[in-house]
Amino acid sequence: MTLHYDLHSHSIASDGTLSPVELVTAAHDAGVDVLALTDHDTLDGLLDAAHTSRLLGMQLVPGVEISVSWQSQTIHVLGLGVDPGCETLQSGLAGLREFRHWRAEEIGRRLARAGISGCYTGARALARGNIVGRTHFAQHLVAAGHARSVREVFKRFLVNNKPGYVSGQWTSLEAALEWIHSAGGIAVIAHPARYRMTSSKLRRLITEFRAGGGVGMEVVSGSHSRDNITAMASLCRNENMLASAGSDYHGPQNPWIKLGQLPALPPGCRPVWESERWPLQ
């Protein structure tokens, strides 16, 4: 039997718009057999997601998407099959959430200085979980009439050299990998094509990632084009990495990204779920 995998998704525990129960139910309805819940820097949604997946006869991979600062750039590392009870992982993620809380308040202060008041309060009201992210600010600014779309908000307000920009001060790649391995998980580079690195820099990232025990990279992603998938598949094969596939689903507000509706991994890519370390055997 061929299983249908989607190994990257988000709930209201971070910046998604569906509860963990709603997310798992939607994935089941979409024909997903194995779903990874990978919220940003938190494991808060996993208990409800696991309970719902058992009721529906699905397999849930407990996961997390960890924010990393590497060579002056923010990258994301997925931990798949992690133990939510791991103290090392929980402690590390708690530190990242403290920074996220400060950053959200600072974004609000900077936008206020630019003449747009009430943004933190508005973003906080839209966050159904404990994390207030930039997406919540973008949604508030659209609703308040300051932009026509979330994409426009990021371009005008939330990227470098714009009034609401606050640079990320995340954990190191080495630390993120240590947390994942301490929790018994598999480390995967999330949506590598999205970082717009040169090919040589991306290979350096992979070299350092593998040296720290990382094993996989997302070849198929909701944010990868066909050309991206082809390029990442070639890199994956050349670097002897395991290949992962995930929609990076955040909710129905982004209709161009759908749960489970992913192209197959290109030929020659070894799926991460065929690893001897894969948590679901």
C-alpha cells in the first residue's frame, strides 16, 4: 500500500489558522495518511493533533519547525518524529518563544513610531495560540486598510529597511540539531529553495547540516516551483540527502497551497520515510 505523506503543516499553535483538531481532520478529508504537525518553535498543538489522528486512523508525526540564524540569514529546520517530552528540546524552544514575544512587541512599537498605532493589540487579537507572528501583523494591517494583501504588507512594512522590520535573533544550526537529536527526531532543511542562496552557499549549508547530524531536505514543498523541485532533487541526490515532501500548509486563506496535494518525489530521491530512523515503522 502506498501511503500519502504531508510532512510540513501549521496550526493555530503558531501562525496557522486551523486548530490542531481542524488541521488533522482536514488532512484526513484530503486523503493524507501521514501528517507531520510542524509549528514554529512550539510543540503546543501536538497533544490534540495526536488524539484526533488516533480517532481518524491516521498517522501523526510529531514535529516542529525551528528558527535558525545561519551566516546572517534565517533558515528553518524541521524536526520530525520528536519526543514532545524532551526537556532539552522544550527548553530550547522556550527561549525562541521569548524572543518571538519581544519581537512582536517591538514590531508594534516600530509601526507606532511610523504612525500606525494599535498593531500589536490587533495582531494579538488574531493569534489564537500563544505566538504572535508577522503573519498576524500582516492580517491586521490588511483588515485595517493599510494594504490590500498580506504580501503587500510584508513588502511595505515587514522586510529589511521597512518600518516594522525586526531582524531575527534565533538559535544556531548546531543547537537546533542537538535539540532535535536529543528528542529522537530526524532533522530536515525546510523549503531550501526559498532562501535564494547561491548554489555554493546552499552546499555549504548542507555540508554543515550533515556534519551536525542532519539527514534530509525538502525537495517538494508548497513554496517550491517545478523548477525548484527539479533543482532541489538534483542537489539532494548529489549530496546524498534524504528527500522530504510537505505542503507548508497554514490554512485555507492560502488557497494555492492545499494539504496533501503534492507532486511525487522525483526519481532517484530516497524518501525520508524510508530511513531506518523513521519514527513510524
